[in-house]
Amino acid sequence: MPRFSVSFFATDRSLAPAELAAAIEARELDGLYLPEHTHLPLSSRSPFFANGVPPEPYRRTVDPFVALAMAAAVTRRIRLGTGITLLTQHDPIVCAKTVATLDRLSGGRVTLGIGAGWNAVELENHGTPYAQRWPILRERVLAMREIWTREVVEYHGQFVDFGPMYSYPKPAQAGGPPLLIGSNSRYALDRIVEYADGWMPIRGRAGGATLDGLREACGRRGRRFEDLTLTLYYAPADEAACREHLAEGYHELIFPLPSAEADAVLPKLDEIATLARRLRAG
């Protein structure tokens, strides 16, 4: 059964995460995904906007894990996701505990969208050289999986290195929450197949990655394409286009909401819920 979820730039000026999460669950949608920016350096220039200037919500995002904990407290069913966590900005030991705690306390409802980030200065403020962001992300993923699955854990890599230790709680989901790589780059395909559980591309963004390319990467590495979770970020508010994406094999469509107060957000949420009902009806 396909899932229909929403993404939302939760900020200090937007609808509160708990209120939004309750509204999502009441409308029988399937999940809430929150993006992340710890900060936005004044020198930031984005390749994804015509004028190069990131919109105001990029400067005002709340911490996604704190916000999702609030969402968990007022819901029982919806998935609690990041879209995306910039894992290159997190200590993997601390992040593993944060995610495991949220997953344990929410009853195993976390999905972790992850990415390396596009903002070189933002990454460098966290000690991550831009050119090494993907190798660093890879080791942090591998280390976090070890933390989530072993009683006594250690990891020795180029970028992550720690000796035997305990780390609890363990996630409620066996093996930890699913990890979906949010990147449209053609280079992401081998990364997905090697160490992730699925793909979370942004609809319409260039980069060279395709579903056929992902199938080919699975063939090269001996992994079953059918075992990957395919989640489309920024799904269109068009029924025919959504049906095409579901026919392509996407398991989840994530629709964007405006970063605003309830009077702007809830009517849009109603439209998405109506569309989801039509899509489920076949």
C-alpha cells in the first residue's frame, strides 16, 4: 500500500510541530518529514534557487529531532521522518543515541532521510571539509548501524574511530530506522545500494540519478532492487502525475506544505488528504 506524507519547514514562525502532526494523523495521512539546517552562514549561496538566496525558512528551522519528539507525543501512527538530516553535521555517537531514543519512545516510527549537504561553509563550520562530505557520511552511517545493532560496539575508520563501548537505548526497529539517501546525483546510486535502505530524490531536480540507474547499480553490487524503499520528495499535487510515479515503483509520495501558520497550512493539508484518498481508491 503506498504511503502519502508531507514535508514541512518547521520554524519559530510556523505552525507548531505537535499541532501539525495531530492534523496529519486526523486526516489519515502517513507521515511528517522535517528538513534541517543548524544555521545558515551569511555567505550562503544556493545552487537550487534562481537568485542563489535560500528562502527565509532555511534560516529559521527548528531542530528536527526535538520537533519530531513533540509530534510523536501527540500521535500513534504516522511516520516521523527527516528530509533530510545533514549527517555530515552530527557526531555519529550522539546522533545514533538521539535517533534511537526517538525511535524507541515513538514505538518504532522513525525514517531517517540523510544527505551530505550542499552548503560548503555550513559543513566546514562543523569541521567537515566539503570535498570529503560523502566519505564522512558513509562512515557515520556504518558506525551508527553498529551502535544500533551491537551490545558492545566499536568502529575504526578514517573519519570515525572509537573503541569498545555501550550505547543504549537501541531503536525499536530491528537494525535501526530505515536510512534513505536524499540526493539526485548519479553518484548517489552506488551509495544507496552499498549502505542505505532506499532513495529519497527531490522531484524535478537535476543530477543524473534515475530509477533505471539505481536498478543497474543494484545489479553491479548484487542487491535486490525490490528491497529498496523509494520515496519521492516534493511530489506533485496532480493526480495523474502521482499515479505515474506510483506506477514507476515509488512506495511513498511526500507533498510539500508551506512554512506558515495554521490558516495557510491546514487548507493545503486538506487538499493533500483529498488527493491521497483518490489515489488510494484506485
